[in-house]
Amino acid sequence: MSKLIGMPAWINAVRIDEKVGRGSCSVIDECYTDAELEDALKRDGIKGKIESVRWARRVEKNYREREREVQAEAF
């Protein structure tokens, strides 16, 4: 994917990532607006592009783990 115009570099890095970015159906893609993503990254002290993608992938991993736990308890 190419750079999204007018977006901070660390947000763009997440949005174009194949695992958590646009079109990936990840929790980041589906549930976070750009403003919410930027706020979350700032709140966690994330500043770089690589850190941002790592953070987003960790959020996705944690979400999927919780989802599996809930499903296991429900059935």
C-alpha cells in the first residue's frame, strides 16, 4: 500500500500495515478512527513508525486472545 496523504507518519505506518491496517479487518482497522488511534499511541508514549506498528499488532494479538478466552468460557 502507498502512503495516505495528510496523515502523520506513525498513523500512516499502522494504516498501511498488511496485518492491522486498512482492509485487514483487525480491531485497529474496524474500531479505531485515525484520531482515536493517534490518541492511543500518544497516551502509550509511542512516537515512531516501527513502534506504532508493533503496538497495533500487540493490541490485535491481545484482542484475539481475549476473544478466544470468551468463546472458550461460553461454550
